[in-house]
Amino acid sequence: MKRLLSTLLAAIGILAVLAVGAVVYVTTFLDPEDLKPRLEEVVQERVGLTLSLEGPISWSFYPRLGVGVEQAEAWLPEQSAGEDPAFMAFRRAEVSLAFASLLRGEVAIDGMTLDGLRLNLARDEDGRGNWESLMERFAGGDDPSTPASASSAPVPGGGNGPSVAFNIASVEVKDGEVSYTDRAAGHSLRLKGLSVTGRNVNPRRSFPFTAGFQLLGHDTPAGVDDTVPRLASEVTMKGRLALALAERRYTLEDLSLATRNRLAGVESPQQLELSGQRLVVDMAARQLRLEPGTLKATLAHSALGDTPLSLAMEFALESDLAAGSARLRDLTLSGDHGLRLSGNLNLANLHEAPRYDGQLRLAPLSLRPWLERFDSLPATADPEALSDVALTTPLEGDLERVDLTGMTLVLDGSTFTGRLAAGLDGHRLETELQGDRLDLDAYLPASTGQAPDAAGLWLPGVGRAHAQDEEALLPVEWLRELALDARLSLSSLRLGGLDFRDVALRLEGRDGRQRLVSLESAFYEGSLAADGELDLSREPIAWRLAPRLERVRIDALLEALGEGEEPAPLRGRAFVEGELTTQGNAWPVMKRGLDGRLAARLDDGAILDVNVSRELCSAVASLQGEQTKREWEADTRFERAEATLSVRDGVVESDDIIVTLPGIDVGGEGTLDLTSERFDLRAAARVVDTADVACEVNPRLERLPLPVRCEGSLSGDSAEWCRFDREGFTAAIGEALREELGSRAGDEVEQRLEGALDKLEERVGEDAGRELRDALKGLFE
């Protein structure tokens, strides 16, 4: 034992003497400055860079053996050394070796430090990067970054020299800066304060690392410091990195990337956090894979509401960089207000014209809090409208458009299926949808309790949707640029309190013209059809609408318009056809400019709960001193009712209102001012001698009219609108009596009329009867 200990001490002493001798020799006879030319020559040969070592090269021997280089710059082959800005530069680089490993015959790097790195990357107007020549040089031969002798074990059999144990205890990059200028795109990026640290860096097993920097983005190619950056980000990253240098495959485990971003013109910062269990970057195959990954975002902006918006996306990513493709699997986006969007997404042709396709599913949620956050929640009649929305759809598209090729949309109990495509610039919309039912009234503003604006160009619900007359009805600028192709089919639609069945709607538009190609619907046991056009290429904009109603039950329609509060006064089948035009984008202007013509007809009709024939025949019989003896029905059935409505400058006129009863004709004329909502209608009923007379009439009284006058305002009390036209009736009676008195004595006629007026007074009222009596008696004075 004593001899063994002596031998060991002697060996240690010999090694110590050798080490001291090596240090004395190196420091005495080897000047590190003599290595500069050789180092510059090696870099030129292996890398192609022109290296300039301005600072000293220094040795260090305690506590570690190391070498340091200061003030180095390198230029690309196409650059002029010393004149152009250096492609790469650093203030100081230092490498130290583990002393104990040298004693074992191994070269183990104990630490690497790079201080003040400066790297200038640029892409020219043709899109070529200044680093590409270096990459092409590497691709043509061995990768100079990987030493041929790199190994973690001694060379078998002793080899020709010491082995290199590539296990670096510490790697540190301090105060680095990377500048990137893209002259083709006209912007630049700069990484400032770059710091990277790694511990126990080994190519065969993962090691921990951290990195941090500040990223500045400018809208100018130069990216000068005195310009306000459009983007300023603080970035930190950590994880475990595995380096397979020979395979050029790099693996990040337990990745955590956090950014705090500030955008120009936005006061609040935006925060993004990316985490992943395993990220693999295969440079040889040019592939990237992350699974699973989570991206969290906290976004703050005035357009997003008063509180920051929180979103989280879980996904798995596979990307083939060579093919320019990527795939997002197991995608789930969740956020505030119950947001949950899931699916998958495939991306292709990422290098040139990116395309995507996939499948998305939006779980049921309420849109109301989202619209309220964006200050876009409309005032709806139904306070629960938009509270149940869900979507399932395949999708495809590119950077210009998105196409939901087979979507199923659930909206508050309504279900729509079909296709919807939209331009991402908002100027293109194509849709072909089929739905079961839709209650549009639920999404319009609640009724104010006032009568609808039936005096104007009224469509159901429009009056409620635009209570403020001076507001613009349509977004003209958007519609002017919109290319539209829409088809919509609905089993049932409710609008303005009216029910439409089997609705088919088609809209087309481009070049500032939006057309209602066709609207067809079953409508109260009849049909409704319309076509029209909106010309936005002119100022003011011009409207045209051509409606057609056939066999529409007028009683059911009137009861629906009156919301069922009172029974309809009419029944019959309505026919309406014509064309209306107007100009402008505000309700008052449109009413004042309304022009057109409508032809209306009512078939198989009747006036309910009143018999005009009975009233007229009773009045005529009273004038003849007789009484009617027939049985009368409760309603007034008429054979024909029609009118032609002419509209000019917002005034509706008709001079051919005709209603034909059995043995009675009713004719009239009237006007309606849409602006003031004032109307004036005069009508008169006459007994005629037909084969089916309502009552026996003195031939001299056949044409005696029973006049009615309706006038007032549509906003007034409808009970005050119409009255018996006593003045008109008195004048007609006077004319008839003058003809009668041509062959009879005045006293005899007056005696006969006295009894008739008494009976008539009971029909038309005491005051009216007295006025008639006075008027008739005046004829004989």
C-alpha cells in the first residue's frame, strides 16, 4: 500500500510539472496574435466570410484554460470589407476548456460566451436574402458547424489525438442584436437585447435553455431608430432543447413562449403565450411538429370593449415546410362568454398563394354578450334573440375568400343548411341557404305602439326597423361595392306580423346595382311575387319594386295587420299588380319621390256585418213612401271591386274606384298624400236597374247617389274618418226632385216626401234627417 501511494503521488507530481511546463511554454514561446491570419484564412475557406479580427486574442489558464477574441467583424463575399456594414460582428467571444478533462485526454468545452453579437439580414427587391449564399455553400459540402471529430466518447484504439467531449457546461449570448430588412415588402424587424443561456449543452440529450429579446417592427425598410415602431414586443422563451446535429433535427420540450406586444396607436399591451409539450424542427426534411400546443391571448383594445378579451387555443401542428403545407389537428378555441370552437384545419401552398380547408364546429352560445362587447347589440323585440347560436360546417378558402361549403346553422330554434361564401374584404357575398322557419320580427326593434307607416312605401317591419325617419336606411358605400349572389328558401317567414310560406328569394348585384331577381311566396291562401332593383351607381340612389299579389285572402291579411284586435271589415281575394319607383336613402325623401302605378282588384268579396244594399234600398223606399219587404243577409256581397292607383311625387290618386253590388254600383275617387298622411275619399252608391236588382226602385230615383266622404290623417282616429255626405246627398235629392216636379204640383210632392223623410231620419239620424227635410222643402219655396 505504501508503494502504491508513493507511485500515485509521483504520477501526480509529474503531471503537475508537465502542466506547469506546458503553461510556461505557451505563454513564453506562443503569441496568440500569430493565430489571427490563420483564423481569418480558415473562415474564408470554410464559410466564405471575410473575417477581420481587430481586437486582441488572449489566453486564460486559471481557473480554466480558454481563449478569447475581441472586436471581430465579417463580411459576405459580395460585400466590400471595411466599406459596407458588416454582415456579422461581436465585441467579445470566449471559449474555455475543462482542465480535468484535458488530464484524461479529452477536450471538453466548459463554457462559451458571445457578447455584443450584431447580425444584419436583408432581403433585396427580388426577394433574395443575403444569407442564402452561405446556406447554398453549406448545402454543397460538410456542415462547418459540426466538427468531424465531435463525439461524446474517446476515439477507439486511442486514435490519432484526443477526443472532443461535446458537453458544454455553459453557453451564453449577451446583448445581441439582429436586424432584418425586407426591401421587397418595405418593412424591417430588429431584435434588441438578445440573450440566450444554456446549461450542459449536449447533442445527445436535452438541456435547459432560456432566451429573451425585444422585437421592433418598422414600416420602413431602413428601420431607423427615430421612427415609431408599428410593433414593439418583449419576448421570453424557455424549455429544454435536444440537438441532433448530424440529423439536423432539433427538439424543444416543455416549451414556454411569452410575448408582451404594443401596437402603434394602441395604448394597452397585447399578451400572447405559447406552450407546447414537444416541438420538433427537422431541418433536413424541412418539417415542423408541435403536439400538443396551447396558445393563450389577452387582447385589449377599445374596439373589444372595456375589459380585455381572453382567448385560448389548443391544437396539434404538423407542417411540411418544403411542400408549404401544414395541418392543425384537435383544434379547440375557447374564450369569454361561453365561446368554444373546435375542428381541424389544413393549409397548403403557403409559399405562394395559401389555401386552407377543414371542418369547424361552434358549440351553442349566446351572441348577445359578444355584440354588446363590440357595442353592436341591436334593439330587438325579443329580448332573447341571438341567445342560441350554433354552427357546424366544412370550410375552404384562401387569403381573399372563405367558403362554408355545407354549413348547418342553428339560430334561436331556426335551422339553416347550405353554402355561404364571402370575400374577406367584405365586397363579395354568395349564399344558397334553406331554412325551416325564421321570425324576423324578433330581431327588429320593438313596436312603439304607433300605427305602422302605411302612408308611405310601406313594407312589413320597415317602419319599426327605422323609427328615426332621418336616418339612412342602407349602408350605401358597402352595397355599392358588393358583388352579391344570394338564394334563400324558407318554409315559413314572419315579418311585420305577417306570415309567408314556402318563400323563395333570389338577389344579385354587382357594379353598383343590386337586384331583387325574384321573390315568391305563398301568402294568406294566395301568392306574393315581386322583383325590383336598387341602383347605387347614381346619386341619389334609385329604387324600383314591382309587386304582384294573387288571390290573397284580404280578411286574413287585414286581421294580421291589425294584430287580431278587431275582426276584418272585408273578405275576398285580392289581386294587386304594378310598379313603384323612388329615390333617396331616407324615409321622408323616398316618400316624397314615390312614383308609379298599381292596379288592385278584389274578387268574391263582401263587406262584413253591414248590408249596404239594405241601407240604400231602405233609404230609397222611404223616399218613395214605401218599405222594403225582402229578407236581407248580414253582409254585403259585391261582384266586383277595383281601382287604379296613380302615384306621383308622393301623392296617390285614383278616379276609378268601383264596387259593384247586386243592383247597386259604388263609385269614388280620392287622394292620399304620403308626406302629410292626409287623405280625402269621396264615394257614392247608386241603385241601378239590372236583372238582379236589390230592390224595386222608382226609375226616376235609379241614379240617386248615397254619398260617403272619408278624410283625415292616417295617424288619427279611424272612427272619425268616414261619414255620410249630407251635403252631397241633399244636392242629389234636390236635383232629382226638380226633375220630379216638372209634371206634378209642389204641395202633393211635399206631402209625399214628408213621410219618407221621417222614415229616412230614423236611418240616418235626427240631425241629418232634419237637414234633408229642410233642403227638400227649400226646393218648393
